[in-house]
Amino acid sequence: MNFFLYILAFKLKPIRMNRILFILLMFTTTLTFAQEVPDPETLKPGSKAPDFNLPGIDGKNYSLQSFSDAKILVFIFGATHCPTAQAYEDRIIKIQNDFKEKGLQVVMISPNAPYSVCLEENGYTDLGDTFEEMKIRAKDKGYNFPFLYDGDTEEMSIKYGPVATPHTFIFDQDRILRYVGRIDDSEKIGTEKIHDARNAIEAILAGKEVEVKQTKVFGCSIKWKWKDGYRKTLDEQWTKKEIPLNELSVAGLKELLKNDTENLLVINIWATWCGPCIAEMPAFVDTYRMFMGRDFDMVTISTDKLSIKDKVQKFLEEKNAALTNNYIYGDENKYDLIEAIDPEWQGQIPYTLFVEPGGKIYYRHSGGIMPLTLRKKIVDHPLIGRYF
């Protein structure tokens, strides 16, 4: 059923994907046919903490013994790409700060196999779940706890059995699991009322029984390494999409720049003879796939001559550039194009513009743009954002 929902939305493009449908996809557990291996069982309260050996982003390897001095050990399974996990980052940092002097240690673990994360699931982030991207997110947010990578073997994740990110496991000094579940009752920042994880920590510190030992967890599904079929299917579907290419006049360009939509519009100006343009095109395509379910559009404008339109079409097809639209500038005078696009543009390509609804230019970039810069600028715009 989950797969059917995605394909339905996929075929309805260029109609904007319904936000509710996108959320359903974001938190889908997996494709039914991909469930050849059952999900690991969640560790039960009262269980001893299983050992592990995982690399941290700081270059060290960690095991259970690495945290032997901690009176309370809090394992939180998180994911760099997940909007729910991102919404909880500041709260997790605060838990570490508030209880550090009382002997608490937070440890975050990324359980996801990066190759099982679909591009379409990255609509609320600039980063995926690779080891290197974990380092970037931790630095950006100022993580004050170890961040461990379990995406290759998932050895720890299989033993502990998280069902979603973030999923919290709190152990006492004897490494007995005293609480497993959510951090609190609301992912929306500032609206939480029941602080389950904090309540458990305070009970343990006070030598009391934890009243609520286990809760359900809302968040992004774990991307187990044996569930890569979903991504493979979507990647294959993408290669079969029709690639638009339409002629664009100066008058048409001016209409495009008005951006009479409710979406953030990214425009990339390029040519087949431009090395940096060719090199960065795959990143633009992947970026569009990430954000196409949001309030977002992306178009390219080729400055090639109309006489080689077939060559432009072939290149776009080779790159699977099934964006909102692709254009080829139809007039010979490129200076008319330069003046119509942006008075600040001096004419060099590639050139990238972010246009807000109503036509205001939000961001401009001359030359090749790094994928991370492109995606960070998109996700940090108020129309997009990292949270629901």
C-alpha cells in the first residue's frame, strides 16, 4: 500500500504532491514486499544493555565499557535526515547539559543504512545519513555527546531494536534498561507537556521506580540494510520519467521570474559546453528529488543555440533531469537574457537564482555551487524548513 501511494503521487506530477501524502511516505515503515526480514524486537525494560563496538564521528571506537563511569546512560537512535530527529536535537543537547554533573551521558547512534534512505525522504534536510554527513550535522548543531555510526553492520541497532528516530533507551548504573520510548509527547518544539525521558532520568537519580517504563515512538522508520528495495524501485521509476524541454523567450522569462506560485523557485542557467554546468547537473537533479514534495520548484535554462536543441535534450535525458521544467533560450541575443534574469548578473555561467513567490530574489550564486550549499539554502528558507 505504501508503494502504491508513492507511485500514485509520482504519476500525478507535475501536480504538487499533497503534503499529507508526503508525510505518509516520510514515515512509511517499508514496502510490503521488502519485508523479507522481520524488524528486530525492541529491547524490553529490565534487560541488560547489550555490548557493541561502533565508530564515532570523533575518530574513536566505542563500546559499552567506554561509558563505564556514567551513572545513567542514555542511548538515542537518531537520523541526520529525519525531521522528527532534527526537531529534538536542541532538547537532547539540553538533557546532556542539565544532567551532566549528575553523571548522565547521552550517546546518539545513527542506525540507518545510507543506501536504504530514498532521496525523496530527504525533503526536510540538507544531509543524508552517511558517516561524513553525520560529522557535518553534529558540528552545525554543536552536539555535546558522542555520535556513533551503525549504518554498515547495524549490529547495535539490531540488538536494541529501535522502531523510529528518535528512540530513547535509558539505563541505570548497573546497565539495566529502566525506560524505552519517546523523549516527550510532542515533536513540535515548545508544545511538549509530558517529559517522559526526563521523568525517567529524575526517578533513577532519586532511587525510585520509573513510573512509565515504555511508550510508543513517533518518527522516521529505521532504514534497515535489507530494506533497500524501496530506494531501488524509486530510482528505477525516476529513470523512466519524461524530460521536458521548452523554448523560452524574454517575455516568457519575465513571466517565469514573477513566480506567481506559492513555491520557492530555483533557476539554474547553464550550457552543454560549460564544464562546471555539466558537472553540477546531477546534484541539481538529486536536490529536486529531495524537495519536490515540498513548496518547491526547480527549472533549468540552457543558453545553447536552438540549432542544437536535440543535443540539449539528449544531455538532460542522460542526467534524468525530470525537473519542474527545462528551457532553452530561444533568442540569439544573450545580453537580453542577462538583463532580464538579474541586473546583478554579469553573464558568467553557471548561474543560480532562488526566487520567492512574487518574484523577490532570495539568493544568487555565480559559478558552480556545492550541493551542500544549495540544499542548505533551500531547507533553511522559511517556505521549506526542517520540521513539520
